[in-house]
Amino acid sequence: LAKALETVIKVGEAVKADRLLDVDTVHVSGVSYLTIGDAGLEFLRDISNSGARFRVFTTVNPAGVEYGNLNLPVNETFIRRQMEIIDYLSRMGASLWLTCTPYEFIRPQPGSIHAWGESNAIAYINSVNDAYTEKLPGPFTIMIAIAGKVPRFGLYVEENRVPKVIVKVNARLTPVKAGLLGRITAGRLKGEVPFIDYDGWDKQLLKSFLASYATYSPTPLAVIKGVNPNWRRYLSMVDKPDLITIDDAELRYEQPSEYDALFIGCPHASLEEVMSIVKVLERHGYRRLMKPLIVSTSRFIKSSLGIELINRLREANVYLITDTCPMVSPILQGLGIRSVVTPSSKAIFYLPRLVNVNAMPCSIEDCLESELSDH
């Protein structure tokens, strides 16, 4: 505890924090063996073996494999070391949610203090709930979970959350276009907090936009009109903002024709997203897809579907994977998949960089309809 608190204080001094804040929840990223390797494993082993325990409610990001599933196209050494990482986190008191969307199950109050390490989740609770968290490195979130405190800096300070640029969106968003909007918005800014002027949001659009925006921007907060509970107050604090307009023409993309698989679940697919796939398959009598559809989701969502539906999906060449994410797992490579179509701009960024899988933009519903109509 003393070492963790000392680390938090030293980081606070480095970022010129004026004091420490008590933390309500922690979400730890960087728990896949693919991304942290032996050095990360040893780090967690040493801390766990020291007797350190988390003082606040702590959840963890997806791992490199499904928890407890040994029938995967992944070598045994990888699985064994991944399970060791999860075991150390569990010993320290983490809740093994193994999902990148803890906001699906936690509803942070405006102004509440959190220390989260997953970029899409950080951007979501900052922007949608007006809860407070910064983008924090995985090892540092471990220390915060032990200490129960975080330095007050950056987006923990209200003045730093005030928008500097108004982004007017003249387009009708879909999940794919919302992801492209996130990338373009981040690219047009220089790290300033934007005010997003668009009226047609739903939960899926927000997830897609914010996951993409947080991938390409160093600032995981966008004040969204009609969504952030304090958006009017933030707008009243804006002083001489710049104005950017993004039109539909900037959000166009070509639907790909050559790929090995379809993928949805970056961030982890919600129940609504899974059921949108089910509805398309129902219309076509659960006809088997020529190419597999991989759906990455949480164990909570999968457990709510029922074994009969899961089996019908599997027969239709749709596979639900939980506790993991193809961004941080060798699963796609083990299946021989080298290219995917996906609505996720975050996946399009990370898949080629982390696991050497090419990814192209596509509405899953459109690609499914195309697959099924080609029979």
C-alpha cells in the first residue's frame, strides 16, 4: 500500500496535480499476454505475491483468450500464461468482467471519480455520463486500485473539460459513419475538447463514435449536445470557439467485396447489437453464411441469449467469443483469418498493427444481406 501510494504521489508531482482524489471505481487495461508479455506477467506476479489488495471496486479489460476455454486455436504456453495473469488480478481482488465496456453495467454519476485504462470506456463515461477519468496506463491503474487515490490533473479538473471547438455534423450517422466521424474529428483537432452538434444519437452510434475518437485523439472527452447531462453548462463556458463542419461526403466509404470474415465487437457488442444480427438472420431463415461472423462480447451478454439461440447462430456460421478481443488475441490468426470487414474504426486501426489482420469498413447488416443474397 505504501509503495502504491508513493507511486501515485510521484506521478501526481510529475503532472503538477494539486492533490489526490478518492476513486470510486478502477478499470484495468493491458491484461492480455499478447500485449504485456512476460514483463507484464512478472509485474503482476510480484505485486500479487507481495500481498497487495485492491481497495476499490476494480474491473478488467478483455484478455488474450476466453477464460477457461482450452479448445482454442492458440498455443498452450500462451493460454497458460494468460490464465496466470488473470489469476493474479483475481487474487488482488479484481472482478473478472473481462470486457472493454464496463459502462454497459456500471452507470457512473456526473462528477464521480474513476480511474479507467481502456480508451473507449474512458471516452464513454467522460462524454455520456460526465463522470471524471483520464486516460491512464494499465500498470498505473493497478497502483491506483491498491492506493484508492488518483492525482487531480487533466480531465479531473473541470476547466480542462470545457470545449474549445464546435463540430457541426451535417450527415445522417450509421455506426460505420459514426466511427469515421470520430477519426475525422480527432484528425481535425489538436487535442482540444470538441462540442459535437448532432441530434440523432443512440447508444450504438455513441459507442462507435467515442471508441474511434478516443483511438485517434489524445483527449478522451467530447461534450455531446443533448447527451452529456451538463452540456448546456459546458457550452455556456465556451469562449470564442472555432467552428468545424463535417459533411456526409467526408463519411463515405466503399463496401468491400473480398474478405475472410465479418467481425463485430470492438468495443464489445451489446445485447442490442447482437439482436440486430439475429433479426437479419431470422429474415433469411438462419441460412448459413459463406464466411464466418465473429462476435466479440461479454459473458453477461452471452449468458442472456440462451443455449438454443447460441446453437442456431453457430449453425449459421456466427461465433460468439467472450472475455477476449481479436485486437489483443491470436485467435483470428489461429483461425487462418487475414482480413475482416467491420463497422469499427477502432478495429480498423488496431487489427493490422497488433495482429497483422487487415480490416475494412462495412455495415454488418449490409454485409450480412450481401452474403445471404449471394446464396
